[in-house]
Amino acid sequence: MAHLVGAVTTSHVPAIGRAIAKNLQDDPYWKPFFAGWPPVHRWLERARPDVAVVFYNDHGLNFFLDKMPTFAVGAAPEYRNADEGWGIPQVPAFRGEQDLSWHLIEALVQAEFDVTSCQEMTVDHAFTLPMALLYPSQAWPVKVVPVCINTVQFPLPSAKRCYALGEAVGEAVRAWKSDARVLVLGTGGLSHQLDGERAGFINKDFDLAFMESLLHDPRWATQFDTGQLVEKAGTQGVELLMWLAARAALGERVAGVHQNYHIPISNTASGLMVMEPAA
Ligand code: DHB
Ligand code: FE
């Protein structure tokens, strides 16, 4: 059976792509953000994943407002990035792990998550930038399965539902007949609001409480409905649902391996965590 090696959760701000392209990692603005990553690279050397299951939210590249699945799973042989208008370089294509894609789709539908299966799919900055942070060479050593959760167009799935989705994905990965080592990635958040009267809103107290909860009380955030999450984390801060799904995939108990938190990157509170299933 496949082995779930752990989860990495991170923000996915487009400006990261520009910082990478311009080699600004040691620039005073960027250093506190990029300094969070070498421990993740050392952990990846030990964890040696073959496959990454990536919980992320598409922002309009693959799904637009006319067709917006709540949950979508990629089942493509290859995933390409494209220009989203942020002025950041495109990254090399990702190879899909189609056997795991179809295994997940079957297991999720069996578990009554009526997912949209996507045999063609582009992946946006929420997928590509975290991958580029994990693997700076961009010679991707893992195959991928994208799992897309709508946080762009209301109504959004609840925190409780996203937690349950993550649990079902974790169970399915562990039941996958393969000797692959599987990494789960959750991208988005933490608190940010890009538009409206509260543009620029960041809530450090909430973010730190949320990160702590993932280690010791992972269902904590499921007490909040979407309106409460928007109030606490900002309209786009609800992207923390990806973190919740990724955490849930690890099972009941985890060990925290590493974390970093820095305010702000662009308009966003950037967070980073590495967790392993507890022995
Ligand atoms: C920013 C953050 C996001 O999560 C995103 O998808 C786009 C932009 C930002 O802070 O600039
Ligand atoms: Fe985003």
C-alpha cells in the first residue's frame, strides 16, 4: 500500500513567482519568507515523495465563474501552467499520476463526494508556486494529482466538509495499491482580503491559533461557518480550507516538523507548515 509521508501547507501569493524569477530570495523584503524553506527541502530529502496530491483553489485559469465545481480532481496525463496576467514566468509541465487520480475519484464518489473529474486541466499559481518553492530546480521529481476546492465563487464548501474530504483522500491514498510515497500539499491563505473596504485585512492572532490547531486540535476551524471564516481570515483567507483538507488527510495525530509565519507578503499573511503522521 502507498505510504503517506506528510503534508506541507503554504501560502501561494503570485508575487513569489516574480521574486523567484528575479532571484530576490535574499532581499530584505523576501528573506523572512524564503528563510522558511530550507528546512522543508531537508525534510523532502528524508521523506522522498514520489507523488504529490495538491489541494489548491483555481483562481480563474482552469475554471471560470460560468462553471465552478465545488470539488474537482485532475485525471490528466499532464498539467500545464499558463499566463494568468500576473507577469510571472510559466513553469515546466507536471506529469500526472493517473492511476492515483482514478483511484481517488472512485474512492471519493464511493464516499459520497460527488467530484468533477478533469481529464484536461491547467494549473494556476496556487499549484505552481508552492511546487516551485518545494522544488526550486523545477525539475519536478514527483508526479501529481490536483484536487481543486472552490473558494472563489460563493457558495463555498464548509470547513467541516473540506475536513471530511481531506480525511477521505487520506484514507484512499493509504488504500492505494502502490509502493509510492505520497506527499499532501495544501496551498492558500493565511489571512488576506484583496478587495473591498477591508482590503489589506490580516489577522495574526487568528492565523497563529489556526496553525496551532492543526497540530493539537485539527477540527477546531470546523466550528466556523463560511461567513465567520471570512470575518476572521478575510475573503481570500478562506483559502485556509486547503490547509484543513491537507491536515485531515494525515489522520488523527500528527507531529509538527517545521513552521514559519511572516506578515505580509504582498497583501497576505504567509504561513508554512510541515507535518508528519504521528507514529
Ligand atoms: C495574493 C494572494 C493570493 O492568494 C492570490 O491568489 C493572489 C494574490 C496577494 O496577496 O497578492
Ligand atoms: Fe489565492
